[in-house]
Amino acid sequence: MPEPIGGITAIYNMIIYPEIAKRAGVEGTVKILAFIDVKILKGIGAGCDEAAIDAVKKTKFSPGMDAGKTVKVQVTIPLEFKVK
């Protein structure tokens, strides 16, 4: 399976929690489907979906491999948002 270079932490480091979501206390998990295009599978709104997409698009991934060959694979990435 493809993996983010630097692990899931690399994606979390790129997320900018939207101010509107912080003020509204919006928390939850955004699920991202990454396979060439990045799509929301389950969103929570208040700008969190867009922040998750932006972070995943900025992240570099190692390719999926099968028998030593690069293959196209899709991966679901759950990203949790919690107001601190």
C-alpha cells in the first residue's frame, strides 16, 4: 500500500484547523480517498474537509508495490479533528 512519506504525522503537520471550526467546536474524523484525485468520503464541514484535502494533496507518498512493481492503489485516510 502507498504510505505518506513521514507517516500520518506528515499529513497532520500540514493541516490548518479552520478558525470557524474551532469557534464552533467542530470535531470529528474526515475520511479522504486518495487515488490520483483526492475525494471526501465522509466530511464534517466548517472548512475541515477542505483543510484535510489540502494537507493530503501537499503530502508526498511512496508508491504502492506488488511483486516489486509500482501499481495504482487507492487508500482511505481518516484524519481526526479535535479542538484543543
